[in-house]
Amino acid sequence: MKEYKLSGWPELPPAYQRTAYQRMLHQMSQGFVPLTMLVRASGLGRDAVQHFLAQLSTRGVLIERTPPRAPLGAGMATRSMAWLRRTLRV
């Protein structure tokens, strides 16, 4: 899943000067944010958020990345070790 971050603060046209868009800009100014978090923070629909991201991209102020995935079994090993530590405690 892609994540998004601002490389600079854009000048927004009047159609985007609403609280929902300001919230998204604030989130992205703090660091990389996935689309689902932007939808939740703004309260807008997924299509509206994607359209806004496209607008930011055409203005050249959006950085996109796809974070690397952790191996599937990585979390399983730490959970099983935690269970073992709890079991062996006296």
C-alpha cells in the first residue's frame, strides 16, 4: 500500500480550502501516511482523497512510497518466543 508525504506546502484553490483538506495536509506534513489514514482523518470518501492526492502530485508537492513488507513469519517468531518466556517464568 502506498504512503504519501508533502515535500512542500501547496497553495490551494478555493475548492480545497476546507478543514478536511487541511487535516490531510497536516497529516502528510508530519510524515508518510497511508491512504486509509487520510480517508479516516479527513472524513471524505476514498475517491475524493485520491483526486486530491492526484492534484498535489501534478503540483509537484507530493512524495509517494511503497514501504517494504515484513516477511510473513517474522511476527510469528516473536509471538511464540513471548509465549515461551511466559511459560518458563517461575
